[in-house]
Amino acid sequence: MVFGKKRKKAVRGLEGVVAAETALSFVDGQNGKLYYCGYDIDELAGKVCYEEVVHLLWFGELPDQKQLEDFRSELIAEMRLPNQVDELIRLSPPNANPMVVLRTALSALGMYDPDGGKNSEGANLRKAKRVLAQMVTIVSSLYRIRTGQPIVSADKGMNVAANFLYMFNGRTPGKLDRSVFDSVLVLHADHGLAASTFAARATVSTLAGIHSAICAALASLKGPLHGGANTRVMEMIEEIGGKDRVKAYIDGMLASGERIMGFGHRMYKTEDPRSRHLRKYSEKLCRRAGLEHLFEISQRIEEQVRRLKGICPNVDFYSATVQEALGIPKEYFTCIFSMARTAGWIAHVMEQFRDNRLIRPTSNYIGGFDKRFIPLEKRK
Ligand code: ACO
């Protein structure tokens, strides 16, 4: 077997490879900017609610007041889970990773969805609304069940962010919590061709449906090099325990070649714009919750990692203490990220469907040839 002389070298981690055209989000890694459909996220964070961004990503424009109210009502109306999925969550092992339960429950929802198996534009939009809404319920129900508390149904008078906090904690969230959590969802809503988004697009490029794509995305997001980093950040802060221990801890980690979770990014050569917002929220919420020490440890970690490695925090770093201060246990952090990113995953899936071609890259074969076949009974 002879290869052509011009065999291309594989691009490790597909760095710099353009694998899709998208009008959804743009990561300007040189200047530390992120745009959703042309809007700088610095313009959106703190000014729009999550549903407005979902509308922007799915329909290409921010909604007017009436469109927003209609869209919100449609989403809240879809939050209920089929009894079978409720039961599946109840039966999940108490120590199973919440991301595994979320992925499994979402996969099960595909079996009960009235539009399951249909891929028309109308069916996809109905499924999209259900998936986005039901993710909120899966995460909050799982927490309620595991903590021995009754499941709380969505309140039609609240938006998606407030409903999550309400269904999770069982009480109406205060103004600051609502607005910060809404911003957290907004800041996580989309991010170009992240590993999970690529997984979703590759999955639907085979004409598999939305539920399959979101399961693939969830599987990818779970990993600690992607969305799973936020839980690891909180574990690290707890392990450090006090701001005076930061230097020794970070120096030791880096000296032994370990990665510091919540730092570095394939795209950003400068600060991740999302972390600027999250740092601010973290400081505010930690102070209010009497958790200043967590914010101080975080700041010291940031200073030390910047000093020694010259790398900046990514979205997962300060989102950890923001969620901690909101009373969300760390094992649920990546689920919150998933709920938010479902907006982007679905937008990408719909974009892929509109101009689909099977995503099927190639590989360089580096194995051998001309091996002599030995029948099973003669192999040693
Ligand atoms: N801690 C220590 N060193 C780091 C870190 C880190 N967090 N991130 C990158 N580096 C170093 C690497 O060791 C490497 O150094 P070297 O060239 O001396 O070997 C260099 O920076 C480049 O690293 P790569 O792994 O090639 O960068 P890549 O673009 O492939 O990785 C990634 C990006 C996976 C995010 C990486 O920065 C990392 O592992 N971060 C920690 C995990 C994390 O926070 N993930 C969440 C990312 S954001 C998100 O997905 C939502």
C-alpha cells in the first residue's frame, strides 16, 4: 500500500481547523471578546434575560416584549417531565454523577417526546423548546429527590432563571440571586465550536435527532477539560482551604506538571470576557453570603497562575464560587452549565440541519500492512 506523497499531517486537537460556518457566536480570542449573533456579550450581560438570548440564538433577533412573553410562557409550559422520566431520576443511584443522570434522563426523554423521530423544522422547534425546558426540571428534580425534598413545579409567573432557583431550592429567589443567575445562564449560552457543540453538530449531521445531539454534547461537556472544570475548581478551593496556602499549592501543582482547573483556553490569548463578569458577581455574592474567604482564595489563585504561567481564568473559574454562593452544591455546577449551553447547542443543531452535509473527517493511517493472517486455532 502506497500513500500519496502529499499526505497531510493530522492537526492535533483540530486546533485552528475551520469545521463549520456559523452566524451564531464569534469568539475573538485575540481581543478577549465574545459575540452572540453580532452582539458583544458585554452589552448583553446583566441587561437581558436568558430567554432573550435563547430567542436571539434560535431566531436571529432579540424578541420584542410580546414575543418574549409568549416565548417564556411556551418554555415554562414545557417544563413538566413524563412520569416515567421522573421515576427514572428517582431510581438513579444516589452517588451517580448528576451529569450522568442528566444525560440518561435526557436520552430517555427522547423516547417519550411526541415528535420523536421527526426532523421537520416545526418538529425540531417543538422538541427544542421541550429539551431546553425539561433540562431545568431534570436538574432541579434530581437535587430535590436526593435531598429528600418534594419536587417543585414551575411557576408560570417566573422566568427560566428564577424558575430554576425556585424549583431547586423550593423558595422564591431574591432579586440579586435571580439577576446574577440569569447572567450566568446568558454568559454560558454559546461559545463557537466548543468540543460539546462540535459533538452535537457531528451527531445531527447524520440526521440523528435533537435528543441524540444533546446527549452527545452532554457527554462531551462533562469532561474536566471542558465544562467539568467548574466542579474541580470548587474542589481545589476547598482543598486549599485558606488564602495563605494558595502559593504553596499552586507552585506545587505546576512544579509537578498538573493543570490548574479553570485556567487556560484554546481560543483566548487574553482574558476570557465571561470571567470578568463572573469575577464581579463572585465578589458580590461571596460577600453577601459571608464567603469572602472563597473569593479571596480565588483571587490569589488567579494572581499566582498568571504570574507563573501567564494564563488567565476561563468561564469555569469564577462561575464555581458564584454558584457556591448561590447555594448550589458543586456536583451540580456542570449541570447548570449544560442547562445554559442547551440554547447554543440547539441553535447549532438547527443551523446544521438547515445546510447539512455529513461531518466525516479523515485520519492518517499509521498502522502496518501486509500482516500474515493466522487462523484462530493456530494463534499463540
Ligand atoms: N494549567 C496549567 N498549564 C496549562 C493550563 C492549565 N489550566 N492550561 C494550559 N496550560 C499549559 C499547558 O501545560 C501547555 O504548556 P506547555 O506548552 O508548556 O506544555 C500550554 O499551556 C498549552 O496547553 P494545551 O493543552 O496545548 O492547550 P489547549 O488549547 O489544548 O487546552 C484547555 C485548553 C484544555 C482548556 C487547557 O487550558 C486546560 O487543560 N485547562 C484546564 C481545564 C479547564 O479549565 N477547562 C475548561 C476550559 S473552558 C470550557 O471548556 C468551558
